Amino acid sequence: MTESKDSIESTVVAGSQPERQRLRWQAAGRALRHRNFQLFFSGQLISLVGTWMQTVAQSWLVYRLTGSGLQLGAVGFASQIPVFLFAPLGGIVADRSNRKHVVIATQAASMMLAFILATLALTHYVKVWHVFVLAALLGVVNAFDIPGRQSFLVDMVGKDDLMNAIALNSSMFNGARVIGPAVAGVLVARLGEGWCFFANGVSYIAVIAGLMLMKVHAPARVSEKTSPWEHIVEGFQFVNRTAPIRALLILLGIVSITGMPYVVLMPIFADRILHSGGQEFASLIGSHDLGAVRLGILMGASGVGALLGALTLAIRTGVKGLGKWVTVCCAAFGVSLILFAICKSFWISVLLLLPVGYFIMLQMASSNTLIQVMVPDALRGRVMAVYSMMFMGMAPLGALLGGVLSDRVGAPMTVAVGGVASIGGAWWFGMKLPKIRGEARRLIMAQGMEGGAPAEEMSTPVVED
């Protein structure tokens, strides 16, 4: 169907510049040659549009009901702290079970919760505590879904196309992040939040149907004879003694707890701070709720940047140099956050959210790729559970902290502090990078992935940039 990865890489290096560019983009979609990934990709794209619609609508619903930054942070905390608490269980379930069945179960549970929230909102019975409870239950589902779904990628495409599948998965996530908030802004402004929740529930049908149509071999990776507790401990011990993975996860935790609260606080920027802009777009769609429209535009801009970041990773065909990318992108994310925090113009802020989304997604996707190519298959679910704990599990602590700080010192100062902390994290990781390159290279080679010979520098790209 397509050229092999090796032939693509050799032609990219040897061919003319136009040919190299053409083959780069051809290589960017190579994971889609797998029928199972095609089904997963198409179903998830539809479902994730609905997920982002619900995320934006839920934030606006809480803000409309309470007007409180603290309450926004508290809902973010309730929705994500279960990931931190229960992800280790999700990881061991992913390693001890058929991952396809795990993902089908979690998607069905998410669909049910979306329909419950939609019913409450459309019947005007919804209260803030309803949102808290349903957000917390969805967090429990995500604690099992994220490790299962992330570790399921290798079952769909194999190791050769795993890096590309991760990048395309991130591209899909952020393509939906562009569409979902924009659609949610229109629906919330014209019809109310309930229809966004209902659309999200319907969207899960696509991904469940795709999963049911798959023919994939996804057996349990570890024996059920050993106690689950021993397997969970084994996963944490592997992460703790593996310096490159440990450093990547610590950096993810730092950024999640300090930098990511900007997403939770976005309704405040849309309503109180960036209050002079978006009127033209609101008039175009016939809406008088400028705050909801601005929120959709701001979230969509961040999503556009994140989509571009994921596509940047997708056109790569090797993992060398990704450690340096993680460092640079983390620092650039921090700088972009600071500039966004001090800006008072709506449309300039929209433009500044492009690099915010670009750099954070490139850091997260690069980190995910590096971790996945270093971890053995038998430990993949448990290590991705720790990844979930640091990426999403730390975010609720940041959301709660961000909500408290925003009520005391204001949302712009809170976001700016997060930017400074992200720059500090990038400096720390950059200092660690020379010491962990050798071990990272050995782990990558041990897993049969592209890491280069031990004598080569990890920062040397596989293809010309």
C-alpha cells in the first residue's frame, strides 16, 4: 500500500529537496496503512470533537452558575484527581487484560455519563454538585481508559509505526480540539450547554463501532497468577530506576501542575479580562453571549497550535533529538504563557495561544513517544499509567491551586507564574539531558526502535531537518 519506512527514510536522505518534502508528508500518515488504526482514527476523531464540546460547555456552565474561578478550579480537580488515584489500577488492568475490551468498556461508560449530564442540563435540573459528581466519575473512567488506550496503540500498528501512531493520535486529539470548542461556543450561545453534552454522548457511538469492527490481537501481557499489587509495584520500580523515563515524567508533572491551569482559567479571560473583541464573530452567528463565543475562539486557537505541534512530530521518522525538543518546547511554552498573561488585546491573545498550544503539545507528544519506545511491552500499561498520573493526574492539583491563586492575585498573574515555573522545569531537564542520553539510547535499542548506534549522538536527527 505504501513504501516501507526504511525505503522512505533512505530516499528522504538521498533525494532532492522537493522529493524529500513529499516523502516526509507521505511518511507522516504511514500508521494509517493499518486497517485497525484507520477504524480507531476515524471513530476517535468524531468522539473527541464531542469530548471537547463537553469540556468547553461544562466550564461555561460552572462559570455561569457560580462566577467563581475557585469553582472552576475545583471542578477541574474533581474531574482529574481520580486519574492520579486510580491510574495504577488502570495500568495493571491494561497489562493483565485484552486492551481492546478495556477501551470498549471505558468508552461505553463515558457515553453513559455524557447522556446523564445532558439530561440534567436539558431538563434544567442541573446543579453544580451534579457537575462535580459526574466529572469525578468520568475521571475514574479515564484512569482506566488512558493507560488502556495509549498501550493499545502498539497492538494496532506494531512497533515500527508506533511513533507515527502516537503523533497522529495527538493530531487527531488536537484537530478535535480546534473543531469542538468552536462548535461548542456556537451551541452554548444559541441552544445552551445541554445540547453539547448530548452531542458528546452520541459521538461515542462512532468510536465504539470502530473498536467492535477491529480484528486485532491484544492478549494480556502478564500472568494473572502474580498478585496485582506486585505488578503495580513493579511498574513504579521500573520508572524509578530508569533515569530518562523518570526525568521525562517529573517534567510532565511540573508543567501539568503549574502551566496547564491556564485552560481551567480561560472562561475568566474570555469574560472579564479580554472583554473587547469577538463582537464581529458573535454577530456573524447571531449570538449575544460574547463570553461563550470568546471562550470558543480562545480554546480553538490553542487547539490549532497544538494540532500544528502534533503534525510537526508526525513528519519525523526517528526519535533522535526529541530530548532536546522536550527542553526547548517546555521553555518556549513558558515564555508564550507569560506573554499571553500580560496581553490585554483579545485578538493578539488569540495569536499568542497558537504557540502556547504548539509548544505544550510538542513537548507532551515527544515525551510520550520517548517513553513508549523505551518501555518493554509487558510494562507498557503500567508505565503509561504513571504517565497518565503525571500528565492528567497532576493537573487537578494545578487546577485547584490555579483557582485559589486566581481568586487572590488574579488569573493573569496565576498564568504568568505557571509560565515561569515551566521555564524553570525546562532548565532543570536541560541540565539532566547529557547524563541520561546514554541510558535512553540503550533502552531504545533494546526495544528494537530507532535509536542509533551507541557511539552516535542522540541529538543527531535520523533524517535531515
